[in-house]
Amino acid sequence: MKIVILGAAESGVGAALLAQAKGHSVFVSDRGTIQADYKQQLTQAGIEFEENQHTLERILAAEEVIKSPGIPEKAPVIKALREKHIPIISEIEFAGRYTKAKCICITGTNGKTTTTLLTYHLLKSAGLSVGLAGNVGFSLAEQVIADEHDYYVVELSSFQLDDMHAFRPWVAVLLNITPDHLDRYDYSLEKYAQSKLRITRNLDSNCTFIYNADDEVIGRYFLSAFLETRQLPFSLHHRRDVYLAGYYTSEHTLCTNLAPGLDETGVELSTAASPLIGQHNRQNTLAAVLAARVAGLSPEQIETALATFQNADHRLQLVGEINGARYINDSKATNVEAAWYALDGIHQPIVWIAGGTDKGNDYTSLLNLAESRVKALICLGVDNTKLLDAFGGVVPYIEETQSMTDAVARAAALAEPGDVVLLSPCCASFDLFKNYEDRGRRFAAAVSDLVNEGRRAGG
């Protein structure tokens, strides 16, 4: 088959290598510049490619196109392909054709990466043969060439789901749906929700769907009666109105019940050893534990693995302690919902560092939490007007800075023993930083510098 791949980053190059390995004719086209390491992979494999352009005549000769999730429907090249009725699929869809492994696929607006990494860690710690793939940065297609695993844990964005048609997860997980990326969905929450719910479209009686019964948007758009698959809803609370496969019986004890009617008592396990912070991470943990239980793990195996889990950087990550105050890097919190989870999950007084490029944020949902938990707000952005307007009468002390070093120094001056200094920006990072990772690294570095200064002063 003549296959054209649009986009030559991780997913595109992986798809190209798999397509070539399966005997297809492959051409890769990227409208931008291809990174040197990806270019080298294509060159070594003898795969033809172009960069900084899309040669439409060549692309429209394809029998099938695999596109990068970052390319929107409104892109001219996609419009041209749609007019010619040339099938467009995702790398995950393509990879799924060539593996019999069981795929645990995880989506949601917030918490995908943490839940994916935790599920992978639980299975791997139990000795299962498992690969990590999807939006976390590893190509499923490239791994499928050797196909050495019995399981893959795959993080899926809505963009990847949009171009999946026949792919069938063994376990599908939906964490939550809150407004995000609406510019790709005609500013319609319903269209975005339906995109997330595509993860259920091919599930059959051999599959399992794990979902958050507390999420209002999932409740509105998910028609559970029409899904002929095993459904395992979870909640932070033991609700009597619905069957729950997972719920908490106390702060650090959760119960799983995979067989409604057969095992009414369920199986309890402790999450006390988990390093994860906050209510949203209690939900993420529930989802990951349920997936692990479906894969056959015992409560003992799960409890042991929870204690050794290390989350991805910049997600409620403890980066230091100075004079009895803890410093937490939550730079990944680029929207209001993510910052809400951080503020809600920390019960000590908070010195909050927030700000950046506002994405049309409405801060109303944060006001009560800010009033009860935030003792000082340090605004770190080029334009802090909206933050100042929203929290001016709510937080006792507010100041502004445009330097991470200054922000951390000011926070250190304001923090007392037992407090938490929290970087949870609520905004994109592009006014002062390259990206949220750069912002998080600079926060950690500034904290580290202060720790070292304290040691020198004390020594």
C-alpha cells in the first residue's frame, strides 16, 4: 500500500518505520523542520521524506495517510485529503493492526500522564511484560515492530482519538472531561466530549471501560446503557445510588469490587505509601488500580508498587524544603481546573506562585480555595491584571514579579515552617518561558540555589 505520513516527530517516524517493516511504500512529509535525530532515523532506514513543505501531488497519491495528532482538520493539506476521500488515520490506529497485545488506553482532560505512568509502573513492578506508549512520548508503532510485550499502556489525547476508527482497547480509561482545546472543536464542549468518548466506540464484551462516576460532563454525555462491555465506574465516595467498581473508604484506603452482585464486600488496599498529592491524584490512583486489578494484580502487589512510584516532573512534584516549608512544582497546571486540584489537595497554608499567558481563564472556581488556603499570591507574568483583579480582595497579600528567581526568593521570605510554596501557574508559560517544563526547571533550580545558600550560610 502507498502510505503517506504527515509529521515527522515521535509518532510519525514510528509509523514510518512500522509501515516500512510491513512492506508498504512510505513517504514522510513535514511542513516544518525535522529534528536531527528523527531525520537520522529516516535516513538510516532509507525512508524518503521532505521537510519545510507538503508536496500536495505526492501526498494526494496516497492510498492511506497517517497524520500527526498536532495537525488540525482546518489545515489545507487535510482539507485536500478529505476532498479526495483518502483515508486518514492515527499512528495508534495503524499500530493496532499489527499487535495482539492487550492495550490499556487512558484519556481525559487532566491526569492522563500520571495515570498512564502509574498504571505502567504497577504492571511492570508485578513482573508483567509491558510497554509504555502514546502521548507520553514513545511511539506505539515503533514498539510494535518487535512487538515483545503482552501489554501496552497507552496515553491518548482527543486528537489521537479523532483519527481512530477500528482500534479496540482491551481496557479503556476515561478520567474526566473539562473544557480544553475547544478551538479544535468549534468551541463546543459536546464535540470535545464526544471526541473523548470515542475511546469506547469499539469496545465489546471482552473489553472493560473504567470511568469517573463523579465527573459531571461524562455523566451528561456517556450513554452507559448502549455500551455492551464491562463497565467499572469509580468515585471518591462510596455512593449507594450506583454500582461502583472502585471507591475510597477512608483517606488512604480504597476498595475495588470488580464483580457486582458476586463480591459485594470488595477488596481493600492501602494507598498510604503513595507519594501522590491531592484529590485529583486520588482519582488517578483509583483508575490505575482498577486497570491493574483487571490485569490480575493482587492488592499486595499494588500496595508495594505504589510506594516506589515516581511521577513525571512538573506535576505536584516536591523539589525541596527550606526552613520547614515545602516547595512543590506544579508547572504542568496550565489551566484553572489543574490549579484547582493543586490548591484543593494541599491542606497547609500556601504561598502561591501563579501567572503567565492567560487562556481566557475564569478564576471564579478558585476564589473559595484561595480565600481559605492561600496566605500570599506572587504573580509571575508579563501581564498580571486578571489575577490581581480576581484575587485582590481574597488573598491577604499579593505582589508581582517577572523573574522566577525573585518569585522564589519572595516566597521564601513569606513562608513559615509548615507552609507550602506552590508553583501552580493556572496559565500557559510562553510570556517568560519556553514552555511549562522550562518554567518548572527554573523553579526547581531557584529552590535548589536557596537551599545551597542556606547550607553555605549555616556552614
